[in-house]
Amino acid sequence: MTKLLILSDSHNSRLALENILATEADSIDALIFLGDGLRDLEQALTFYPSLRAYAVAGNCDFGALEPLDGLAAFDGVVVFYTHGHMYGVKYDLDTLADAAAARGANVALFGHTHIPVAEERGGVFLFNPGSCGRCYTGPNTYGILTLADGKVVSHEHKEVPKA
């Protein structure tokens, strides 16, 4: 069983990342950051040097060296992760689902919209944790995915804890 912490769109809210990590770091196996706040992530991770972390650049991560998308496998689940702006996620999720399926992924993680999503589309589980830093549609949120035996066994959106 693998428990993943999914974060996106911190937008200069390093404190939010620090609060999330203080709450979740001891119970997760890895972190996936979906862009727009890579500097926040880099600074927050200095307190967790052994935490396995994956990250992609978002449309606001100017000059970042991180890729725009990635692929990783956990407990028999292939996970495609991206910020989402290159796949038009503000307009529809079909392009993202197709891109994930073309890569053999069972799960597609994305950010960019700041809106939490958890839905199945075309055999791909789509998950957006929402914005952990500056959400303009509701509370700041992040996500937890639990994977086992080749499938998503649970998913959750959580509100960012206060200091």
C-alpha cells in the first residue's frame, strides 16, 4: 500500500506547504507536487530531506528546470502527473484523460484550475487536489491518494491546516 500526498498551486504560500508537511509527512510514502510554487516546495522540503518527492513545473514556475509532466508507478498503479495547462484542463478533461491513457497510466494528477476533482474518465482516474496556497473558489486544499494492488483504494481532499 502506498499513500501519496498530492499538492498543487501554492503560489508563494510556503507556510501552507510547511503546515501540510508537519501534519502529513510521517504518514505518507511520497509527495507529488503539480506546479505553481516550486520554490515554496524546495524551501519546505529542506526540513524533510528523506521524503521522496516528485514535481513538475506549472505555468507560473518561470525558469524552472522541472519537466511539464511525469510518469511514475506505485503499487502497480501507473500515475501520470502534470500541472494541466498544456492539456487545457480549464476547458475539459478529455485531452488529459487521453494523454494519460496513451502513456498507459491508470491515474492522472493535475492542478491549474484550483478546483478539487476526483472522477473516472475513459478508464483513467482524474484527481486534482485543488490549490493549497491561494484558492479563489473555496478553502485551500490538498489531496491524499492511497494505492494498492494496482488500483486507487481511497482518495481524499483535505483543507490546509492553520499554523
